[in-house]
Amino acid sequence: MTLKSKFLGCILGVGIGDSLGRRWEGSFGPAMEEIERGSQVLRYTDDTHMTLGVLESLIACKGLDIGHMAHTFVKNYEEEPYRGYGPGPPRIFRLIRRGEGLLNLDRGIYPGGSYGNGSAMRIAPVGLLYHDSEELRGKACSASEITHSHELGKEGAALQAYAVALAVKISRLDVDEFLDELEKFAENSTYKKKLRAMRTLDREKRSEVTTKLGNGIEAFNSVPAAVFSFLTAKSFSDAVLYAISLGGDTDTIGAMTGAIAGAYYGIEGIPPEWIDRLENGRYLERLALELLRIGES
Ligand code: F2R
Ligand code: MG
Ligand code: MG
């Protein structure tokens, strides 16, 4: 499996998981065979739209520049505000546009900042670019802070970025080793507890899975579900469809699962008809390849 295939798989995985999960967001969880029915063009939401912003900024700056990334988010939001953004980010973007600072603006909205999953859902390009770097955690936390500065929000973004990085680096999945790595990486007890719970959970008992791991809009209630969906699946499509079948924040858990599974299985593991139907798929592919070039230079 080449790095090229893994970068492409990861970025397309975000768009596909997001757009397949989109119409089920907030539902109890559809049967896996129901999920695709009726969707022709796979239209994405804020999850992919913000991932595009992260990609565009990392590429333009050849690495992380918080100010540039924040203004890229603002510009993209103003161009396409209809992507189904969470409640906090549009308020933050208006403050940034008015010149009222860059960091910790979410603390004026939520006590201690936001722990929503909005920074974890967009973090995959950071996991790709820094997959072999000690800087990964710091970069993921900084990229999160633009909109999500709560410790639980930053940790969710860092853990999701690290899961993507591990999936890029391995060629054969050993579930226990993967979980060992994530547990060593996690600093927060909420995430550590959920990672431990995954070792004994039965994938088919969905209500137990969502009770123990969560399936909600908070980072700590969705990043673990995405990791679990990847770890217990047999293929890219099995991972993404299972993630959506858990219900709740389906576009976001789908997007994050798609990122990890795409980074592991590569573009060849993704059903070609999903790639063909994905809105802006060619643009996502081009950015994935440009990110790879930056990573290699
Ligand atoms: N917005 C949505 N879905 C709503 C329906 C969209 C509809 N289908 C449409 O098309 O219009 N989905 C998107 O939002 C989620 C990401 O949200 P984000 O960016 O994290 O937002 P926010 O506002 O920062 O946090 C979300 C909620 O988390 C809770 N929360 C966060 N911090 C908190 C704190 N410190 N204390 C208490 N609660 C906190 C709040 O309930 C926030 O509203 C993704 O699902 C994306 O797809
Ligand atoms: Mg969304
Ligand atoms: Mg969502």
C-alpha cells in the first residue's frame, strides 16, 4: 500500500462517510442496508467543508499557520454557510471577521470552551501531514483551538489525528496493538476509559456500544465510536456503514471513521461508485496529493 493511496483514501473517506451519514444525522440508527438508498450525488456537510479548509491552509502555508487557517475557515463559511455547521463556529467566524481575536473565542460561548466534535471531524489532514512526527499532538491541539479550546475538544482532535496517523503507518491491523497505542497516547481519563471498554464490547450489541462509547455531538461521544467502528470492521464500507448504523451524529462519526478506515485500506479499498458520486471528489483528491507532496518535501 503506497502513501499516495492512503492519503487519497483518508481524504475521500472523510467526504464519503460524511455524505452517506448526512441524511441520518440525529436518527436512532438505520439498518446498514438502508443507508445508501435514494442518494445519487453524495453531498457533504460542514465536516468535509472544514476538512477542505484545513487542507487548503496546510498546503498554502506548507504546514500549520493558525491565523491563515482561521481566516480560511471564515472565507469558506461565508461562501457556503448552508453546509449544516454546528452552533458555535459561525458565531466565532463572525468575531474573527470583526477582528476580535483568533483564539479562545469559544470560551465566550461555552464554559471552558467547546468540546463539540467540530475540530475532531476536520483534523484528518493534520494526522496525515504529521503522521511520523512528534509534533502531531501539538499541531492537532493548535488547529482545534481556533474553535474548540476545551481540553476534551482538543484531546478528541488529537486522538482522531493519532488514529489516522497509526492507520497510515500500519499495513496489517492488530486491534490490541492499535488500542495499546491509543491508550498510551490519550491523556484524559474520559477517553482512556472508553478505549479500555472497546476491548470487550460486542459490535452487534449496538445499544451497549452507544451507551458505553456514545454517538453524540461531543468529541468524547463520537471519536471513540469512530475508532471502534474502524477496529471491528472487515472493510472500508463495513466500517463506514456500521458507524452510521450507530445513529446519533452519523455524518460526523461516518466522516471520522471514513478518515481512519481510508488511511488504512487506501483508495483501492473504497467502492469506486462512492468515489464517482462524491461531490467535489476530484478537488478532494487533488488536495490530498498536494498535501502528500508537502509531507514528502
Ligand atoms: N450542526 C450539525 N447538525 C445539526 C443539524 C444540521 C442540519 N442537518 C442542517 O443541514 O442544517 N452538525 C454539525 O455540528 C457538529 C459539530 O459541531 P461543533 O462544530 O462542535 O459545534 P459547537 O457549537 O462547538 O459544539 C456542539 C455542541 O456541543 C455541546 N457543547 C460543546 N461544548 C460544550 C460545553 N463546554 N458545555 C456544554 N455543552 C457543550 C453543545 O451542545 C454544542 O451545541 C457536527 O455534528 C457537524 O456535523
Ligand atoms: Mg456535518
Ligand atoms: Mg454531525
